[in-house]
Amino acid sequence: MKRQVAVTVAVVIILIGVVAVYASTSSNTNKLLGQGTTSKLLFQESTISALQAGDYAGGMSLKELRAHGNFGLGTFNDLDGEMVLLDGAFYQIKSDGKVYAANDSMMTPFASVTSFQPDIKLSLDDNAHGMNYTQVQHQLEGHFPTKNTFYAVKLTGDYTYLKTRSPPKQNKPYPPLVDALKNQSVFEFRNVTGTMVGFWSPQYVNGLDPLGWHFHFISADRTYGGHVLDFTVQRATVEIQEMTGFSVILPHNDAFYALGPLAAS
């Protein structure tokens, strides 16, 4: 009888230990996956390879997307312009180069968002005056602790030159992205002020996310912007956030299912 009691007590102790370990592991996993207050998760709707293949059918509403972050970029249903998510507000830059407020019912076929909590803050001041897009990239990458994770990056400042683009709305059957962009609108600006919202992605996510740098711009007065092609900085404040996780929601629509096997871009 004493032996049975001892065995029973031992089993209970083991079970309590297992539950405690599970609870601790579950708590850490929830934080990593964006369910805790310390979340630094990059959340993405669809993949870049699906977008490149021509899947422009919106799979998630902006209201649903906002639940995953207050900072990000992407596009809209039918590839109707460029998206900027800044301070929790969505903006649509159409092919006329103008900025429009985006409502919660609008849909997106591709977007990347996060809850922006910068780890690093630095200034591109007079010493950086005249640096172009490529030079700024190299400068910022020098502040990355590793190139094996993702980063959210915000540049707020003045630019002596800026070149952006925005695609026109597409009709079904959707063409591949390379063909859709043949009719894109390209804009050039001089002496502008505004914010660049962007991400840097590592090489191993080729096909899932655009590799390296991806920026969208919106002017300080919220009247113009687009996908960034080139710029020359005068001065800017830079904020960088290192990601702790990456979550992708795959499309569930006829266009995606009808695509051939998707490969790395």
C-alpha cells in the first residue's frame, strides 16, 4: 500500500512538472508568435511568388490585417496601387501618384505588417547628405546584428531626389506581375519630405518575400508616394526593428490554386 502511494505521488509530481514546462514553453511560443506584448512578428498575407505569378485576388481585409500590426506595406485587390500602413492608418497610392485613404473593407492580395517597436535609432545627417539608395542600404545594413533575420525600417526625413512607381488596376484574367508593371506609372520628385516604410528580408526566404530591401514612401502631407525605386537623402531619422518571427498566410482562392508550381523568384 505504501509503495502504491509512493508511486502515485511520484506520478503526480511528474505530471505537475510536465504541465509547468508546457505552460512555460507555451508562454514563450506565444510571445514569439505575436500573442504577447513583446511581439516583434513579421506577418504576411500571401507570398511574393504568388503575386509575381499574377494572383491579385484580395484574400484579407484591411480590418483583419490591422489586427497584425500598425506598420507595413503591400498592394490592393486587382493590384490597384501601392499600400502604406503607418501609425495604424492605411493609405493607397494609385497609378496617378496620389494618396487616398483606404477603408477597412478593402482587400489585399499581398501585404507585410508588424507592430513597430524599433530597437535601433540613428540619424542620417549632414554627413549622409547626397547618399543614394544603394549607399544608404549599405550604411543601414552595417547596423544589423545579423543578416539571418528580418528587419522593419522607417526613414523619416528630407530627400533631394525621389523616384517611385505605382501599377494600374488589373483586370481578369490577371497577367504576371512583370507584364502588369510594363504599364506602371513612374514619378520623380525633388526636395521632398516624408516617410519610407520598409522591410529587409534574408536570402533564405526567396519566393516567400522580396529579398533584401523593399520600401514604400508617403509624403508628409499625405498627398503623394509609391514604391521606392531610387532616392538621394538630405537628412533622415532611421528606426530599425529586428523581427523575432515570420508568419505567412497562404491564399485560398481559385487563382492561386490554378497557378502552376511556384518556385523561388
